[in-house]
Amino acid sequence: MLVIEGAYVATLDPARREFVGHVVVDGNQIVAVGPGSAPHFEGARVIDGSGCLVTPGFVNTHQHLYQWVTRGLAVDDTLFGWLQTLYPVWSRITEESVYVAAQAALAQLALTGCTTAADHHYVFPHGAGDLLAAEITAAASVGLRFHPTRGSMDRGQKDGGLPPDSVVEDRDEILAATSAAIDRWHDPSPGSMLRIAVAPCSPFSVSGELMRESAVLARRKGVRLHTHLAETTDETAWCQETYGCTPLEYAAELGWTGSDVWFAHGIHFDDAEIKQLGTTRTGIAHCPSSNARLGAGIARTADLRAAGAPVGLGVDGAASNEAGSLIEELRNALLLARARNGPQSLTVRDTLEMATLGGAQLLGRADEIGSLEPGKLADLALWNLTTLQHAGIPDPIAALVLSTPPPLDLLLVNGRAVVEHNTLQTLDQHTLALQVASTQAALT
């Protein structure tokens, strides 16, 4: 049993209560949250949270873990040019390189407040090994709650797509491998540490037949659906030229809207499409740093949320967001929203909600994570706000979101301490850094 005393607690519960008080964890569950001192529990570990802020653990709703060992390339390109530079590099990834990359990217997520991570792995070069198993094993070694998606591409350059033919797969093989991955790995039980989703890559790398059949497969298996959509104006132009419609019109025609669907990016939607996303409760993984890095645009997060579409945050692939820091996505999401629509468009608390409850909604876990309430899973972060950069800011939420990332005194995932005193407890960071450098050198 663990008790955090005297911290400022942002519960994100239905009443959005905030207070100086306590959080009590027993095993993998939160058993008490409230103002003032906690009841005495014999033998409990007690942490003095004075000067600290407790939040729910952050939920990362979109990433490409394998890209951690291909960072720093095509740094001045737009999305399509960036992809054309990196696809040949990615065609050389292996089970070993994906394992190292996933460990490193997930370690960075943990160090920046993330307790649950979704990954979109869609590159499966022939003979590369069991890449999905590699990242699942890596997530277990770091200790994060993990939602990997079995991605895919079946539309290479010979069929008018963007990726080289060497990294695409046969549609029937994709569907069989996806079904097998769900059967092997997906754990739908309460408190699950591992759930699978189905995730064809994008309109310009996947056939309509694969999109449609993937949706049927996912719903038959009872898992969620994920893909990239409406990320750039180039994509919109490509869809108009190829299909005679917008990306969302194309996706909707193929069965890709609904509360079991979340899109990565979702930047280029018009008013009617935003209303449609809200009505269908289709989610958006907002990746502000990557979108800015590639010059893709700024998602209309305030409008999406107002329409009723769930919105979470994601760091995206490390090859388009070399920091891979989830805490930094909060600040960037806030600043970019305000740069677009003014200071009232998104509040610091809206941003914290996207990083926690919003992400939990996208992954179908809002009944278990995303807020600090008795009965929910013990996924939480304790942030130290006594530093030079944060001391004196009267609102702890503003200090977290608007200032530099604060030290992470504690990260609990399923009740287990994965980070303590800003140090990863499950892996050696120095050793991992050396492995990353040698792996990237071999690939590039």
C-alpha cells in the first residue's frame, strides 16, 4: 500500500475536483482520494507530496516506436518528402532494431509522465522477424500499459501508392496476420496491460479493400480501429484526385467512423466534417509537435472537442518528433491552439484533460484510467513543482502545462513504480542510449 500526502491533486473526476490532499493506492488500484490527510494504514509507504502535483498518468494515443532509431533525418521536409527519404531506411528494420527502438521510446514516454501508450506499427519488411512481438516484449520490460496496433500497407508504388513495394504486404497475408495478432496478444480483461487494435496505415498506402475488410475484422474481434487521416493538404489533394472525395468522406464510406475509431492528426477537416466526427464520436489523436515539425498544420482541437469528438494527445513517430516527450505535447497543444484561435480557445485544464481522460476515451479505457478515483487503476504521476522554474506559480496546473517540464518524482503504472526521482527504475538508461546509437548507425 502507498499513500501520497499533502500534494495538490488534480482528480479529473466527473466534478473535476482539485485540492491539497491525499491519494491512496492498494496493489494496482486507487482506494482513496480526498482533501486533507489520509486515514492511517499500517505498514503503508508514505510519500510527502508537499509542493508536488498529482495527476492521472498521461495516455499517448499515437506513436511509431520503431522510428526512435531513425531520428534526425529529412529534418526540413514536408510529410511526403520525409516519407520518401525514410521508407528505404525503414525497409531495413529488424526484430532487434525494433526492440531497442521501442524500449528507448517507451522509456522516454515514462520519463515524461506516460503510463499508457498506443503504438502504430505498419512497416513489416519481408524477413524482418516478429516485429510486433519485439515491441510488446519491450513494453513489458519498461512497464507501461500498452496498446499496440497491427498496422499495414498493401498499396505500393506500382499500385499508385507512396511507399516502395519492398515494404508493402499482400492483403490476405495482412488480414491473416492481424487476426493472429489479436488472438495471440489481445487481453480484454479488466485492468489489462495489453490490448491490440487494427490499423491500416493511410489512404495513400492502403487499398480501399483492405480498409473495409480491416474494419469488418476489428468489429468481429471486438477491437478498435486506428489510421492516419487528414494530416496534410497533399493528402487531401491526393484523395480528391484518386477517389474524388475528401479523406474523411473516403474513410466514412469504408465504415471508418464511430466510437471505436480514432484517427491520427485530423488537421484538415471542414466544419461539416468536424460536426460529423462529433456526432459519430470518432476520436482524434492530436500530435502538435510532429505536425509543426513537418509543417502539416494545426488541428482544430477546440472545435473538435466542442462538437463532441474525443481528442487525445500523441507524440507521433520519433523521426518526426525527436523529443518523444509527452509532457511537452501539452504545452505545444495549448500554444498552437491559441496561435490559431486566441487565448480562450484552449485552457490549461482542457489540455490536461486531453492528455488523460481524452486519451483514455480514444483507447476505450475511460472506465479504468484517465482520472484519480477510487476503483480506478493506479496509473498516476507525481510532479515536483518546487524547482526554480515552477516555484511561485500559484496554479499548479498552469505550472505543469505552461512552464518547462517539471521533475517527475514518481510514476506508477498498475501500482508499480516505473519512475522515481526522475529516474527510470526498470531499465538502465545509459546502456539503452549506447544500444540506440549503435542500432541507428547500423541502419543509416
